[in-house]
Amino acid sequence: MQITAIAKGVAIGAAAGMVGYLASRVTDGEKNRLKRRTVRAAHALGAVMDSVADLFR
């Protein structure tokens, strides 16, 4: 059993649950703002992961 895989799964599940809860509790304007911020965060995370991958090459 790999502890890191389990930890990743738990973290992803917790994040998905939090996003689901927040999405159900916010107004339409807040949903749009949350969506924009989530997309920006995903792009930023992708850029960071690309940079880290480049460091190891």
C-alpha cells in the first residue's frame, strides 16, 4: 500500500468536497468570480508544475 497515493486521494477528495460545498452556498455573481479564480489558480499551478519539471531536466 502506498501512503502517498492514499494521501493524494484524500486531499483531492477533500478539495472536491469543499468546492462542491462552496458552489452550493454562493450566489450567481460569486459563482462566476469563483470560477474565474479557480481557472486562474489552475493555470498558475500548471505553470509552477512546468517550472519544477524543467528544473529536473
